[in-house]
Amino acid sequence: MKTDNKTTIKSAHIGLKFGMSHIEGALAYGAEIAAICDISKENLDFAGERYGIPEEKRFTDYRQLLGRSDIDIVTVAVPDQLHCRISCELLRSGKNVLCEKPLALTREDCEEIIKAQRESGAKFMVGQICRFTPAFEKAKALIEEGVIGEIYFAESEYAHDYMYLVDTWRADPARHGVIGGGCHAVDLLRWLVGDPQEVFAYGTHRLLPTVAYDDATIAVLKFDENTAGKIFVSTGCKRDYTMRTLIYGTKGTIICDNTSPIMTLFTIGDDEMAHEPQIIDITVNNHNAAREFEVFADAVLNSKPVATDAVEGAKTVEVCRAIVESSACGKPVAPDYRF
């Protein structure tokens, strides 16, 4: 059976709060929903009714999916603390897994997922959704086209007020804001610029007294001798959610974010004088789950490599962990990318 020239894929979806976006992404692709799963019967029934998924396809225990041979892709949108256990069990049962970011909260868990993926041979994708955000995709294209020359500095921020989220799993001391949310900004700069060789960070803790971790962190990144960067993470900020990002090149500058309908592009002419800034219209799609699912489905159907596989997800977590460590010890830390 074909849908829009694509082979129909059967998908299952675990975690039905944020995970409903993955159901919508699968449906936009033309997938058949084989199962949905959540420990909350209320969440399960809400999603089932909303998307017309019958009772017999609703489960409260993800283990009921492990023995199924009729599921091509499973999305995992559960609290970060559970990513490792659930993803590994799915991979070892032969399932292709699209797991929400961050890959995991510890290096040991990241290594366990990588091991399970390699041994199973199944496909694995970590949901680093910024790589599918229209503004950031456009920035990546401009960089690769050489429009702004060679990058010498880039910065990104993850500004998201957790004030009404601190009584949830996000308050777990193991889920530092840099790892759980700031991984978006870290992964974005890794994608646009490369892997930082060293990080140095400071943290403050003034806005979220009920959580153990710093609610604001600023990190300086050294990519190479001529390229630096900055990450700012604030989980207590008093403003709208944003991931404002600036990329400075030898021939121009890009200013963009994930929630604005415009991008600003500065360039120079042959005389090396700056042109008037160009305003580029951008489609706003802060969580492009449809494109994410499409890319993963293509990798599954056509045996293609997955750009944001478990190793790539682990490298992003490693930079986040280095930032947290540096903030705690007051010294520069070099991320260890050996996975």
C-alpha cells in the first residue's frame, strides 16, 4: 500500500503528553497508528479519542509492544530518566526507535543505548528537533553556501520559564536544565559549527528555589583556535520561550530564532562594505515532528544512515555534561567524544 508515493509505515507511540506531536507527525506522513501507550489511562483515552485510535490499540504498559512484529517505528516521549531503559528494551526487541531529546542524562546511559543499537542493528534517532526547525535549516543552508564566509563566533540560548513545571519530573536533580533543555542550543551549535574542544561555564540559582540545579548557566565554547561560541540556558527567565541564535561569519551575520517569522541576514559586497540587512521570511514550526518522522521513516525504509543517531545524541549530552561540570568545578572541561 502506498500513501503519497511512500510505503505505509506502522508506528507506535509511547508517552502521550508531548508525544501527541509524534502521533501528528506520523499521521502527516501517512503512517498507520498500530498502538499508543501511556501509564495514564486519562492521557491514553484523550489521545485515542482525539486521533480516532480504537481501544484495542491503547496500552498502559509499553512491554506489551515488545513482542509485536507489525510495528515499524516506535516513538518514545517519556521523562528523560526513562529514555535508556525503554529505548534499550525496544531496540533489543528489534524495534526502530525515535526517542525524544536528550538521549539520556548520564554518560553510562548514553553508552548503554549505543550498545543496544549496535547489537540490535535497528535504526535509532534522537529527536534533536532544532535540526528540522525552518529558521535553523535556512541558517544551515546559508552557511554551507558560503554566504557568511567562515564562522568565527556563534551563540544560542535556551530561554524557557520552568516556574509552572518545577513540580514535575523536570525538577529531578539529575535533570540539570542544561542537559534537559539546553541540549537544544548545544546540539544546534554542534550542527552549525562543529564539536567544541573545550567549555567553560558559570551558573546562578536565583529564580527556581525548589530545584537543586542552577536555573541560569552561561558557557563559553572553544571550537578551534579561530572559532568560539556561547550558550545561555535559563529555565527561570521571565519572557516567552525562545532559542535566539546568532552566527557571525567573515562575510556576514545571521540572526534567527525558532519562534520568529523572520530572519535577519547581514552580508558584505566585493568592496567588503556591509550591505543593508536582508529580512527573510521564515515559516514558524517550533516542533517540526512531521519532517522529523519523515526523515526517520526514509532511513528505515531505505536503509539510510540516521544523522541524529545514538552517538550523535550522546555527543550533545557530553557537551552538556561538560558545561555542568565546568560550572561546578570552576575550570575548563574538554568533552570526551569517544563513544
